[in-house]
Amino acid sequence: MSLLDPGMDLTLRPMRYPRFFERFKDAIKNTWTVEEVDLHSDLADLSKLSAAEQHLVSRLVAFFATGDTIVANNLVLNLYQHVNSPEGRLYLSRQLFEEAVHVQFYLNLLDTYVPDEQARFEAFAAVENIPSIARKAEFCFKWINSIHDLRSLASKDDRRAFLLNLICFAACIEGLFFYGAFAYVYYLRSRGLLHGLASGTNWVFRDESMHMAFAFDVVDTVRAEEPDLFDDAMEQQVRDMLAEAVDCEVQFAADLLEQGISGLSPADMREYLQHVADRRLALLDMAPLYGSRNPFAFMELQDVQELSNFFERRVSAYQVGVTGTVSFDDDF
């Protein structure tokens, strides 16, 4: 039986894909709650921001308002029904919980950062009213709709379509759109600003990294079981998809940075996004598109000491302690 065979296998023993179960257990260790992130500590910083920085934060918050909801919708509507592995579906169930936590985190972010009710409504409507965000949303919806009516993966074309959707959400949306957002957050932190947002982002970053790891585990498993699915045409589709995602994110960067931010130029942001896209291709055993370097020193390595302290403050709140560090030199 292949992982993408139609049906709904319910048998956890013998376990066919123990790696998926290990991913599920690792995710449980990373449990966190929104109430533990103190965003109110950022209020004083918000008043210090320049007009250009306020514009950046406003656009970033507007993207966050619906970004994870889109990911959650694709997970429920498209991914869960086609991964024919009970241990794999355990992980996807956990991922859905984490997406809900992210949605709550960003809701709290809006409520804290944007006290005006009408302004909050406008942030949630950004996917319709702000062109750079609307373009990213259209990209997401195009790939959601690409397999929305697919009820079983009966043919090779069906399976390739599923894999393209999975790769899109792992590599392009969680692995590029959100990594672009992380860069803005950590740039602000490198300036000594918005540490509350950065602390919450540390947790989101860990979750997103694990989501990608699971998705690429699925891709690798299918590649081992059905290598003929990965033909030249599909590889070109993946490369075109990532190139389009980079273009979407470059347009978003031009919007965020249009008023000029010292140390964060649109050209450097483009190079960073191209660098990230090449890393996603490397995870898929595909040649790089751009050959770009990472221009941001503040993204080379997360502040491990701060993150370690963040864990230490909270480890007593969990039955299972969280260990480990986060590095932007990791494969994800």
C-alpha cells in the first residue's frame, strides 16, 4: 500500500510510518499558549516607530490577520483526506491545533497593536483591499482550488496535483511567505523594538519549521514509494511555483518598505527571499534557481540566549519540557 492510495487506513499497529508519529510527539513537546506572550510590553515601542516603520508594522499585521487561516483551510479541505496513514493524520490534527493557536496569537496582536475597531476590520479585509496582500492570497487560493474537487488520488496526475499543493503550502507559503514575515520581525528586534512580538514569533517559527519538516517527510516518502511521479515536468512546475511565490513576496516587500527603512532595502529583501527559495529547492533535491546569498546578518542565527531564557521561564508550565535551539542556518 502506498501513502497516497485512496482510502482511510485506520490501523496504527503495525505502524507503517513511525517517522510521522515521532513528528506528532515532537510537536506535543512544543506546546505553548497565546496568554504566555506579553504583547503589551510592545506598546511603548509602537509610539517610537517612524512613519516608515509604522507602515511596515501595519502591513505586516494585516498579512498575519488571515495568513494562518488560509493554511488551516487547505489542511482541512485538501491534505487530511489524502494522507492515507493514521499516524500521519495524527500529526495533521496537531498541526491544525497549532494553526488555531497562531490565528489566536495574531488576533491578540491586532487587538493590542490596533486599538481602533474599524482599523482592525480593515486589517482583516486586507486580502481584498491591499494589492500586495491580495496577490499573495490569490496565489494561495489558486493552489487550494487546484485540488479542491479531488476526492481520491486515483491516477498519477491526481497524485502529482496533490504533491504540488503540499509542496506549495510547505515551501512557498509556510516556508517563504512566513519566513519573509519573520525577517521583518527579527529586523525590528535587532533594532531593540517589539520584543513581545519577537518572543511570540519564536514559537510560531518552531511550529512552522516542524510543519515543513513533516510535509517534506511526506514528499520523501512518496518519492521512495512512487519515484516515477517526480518527472521533469513536475520539477519545472515546482520551480515555476517558487519563482511566482518569490515575485509575490517581492511585491509585498516593496509595499512594506516603500517609505524607506534603514538597513532593510527591497533589493536585500529580494536577495533574502531568493536565498530561502533555493533552500526549499535543496530540500526537494532540486537545483537552485537563484544562487543568492543571505544578506541579513540578523537572520544568520537566532538569538539563542534569549530563546533559551524564553523556554526556561515557561518550562515549569508543561508536563513535558521543551528543549533545543532555533537556528536560521537549519535546513528549514
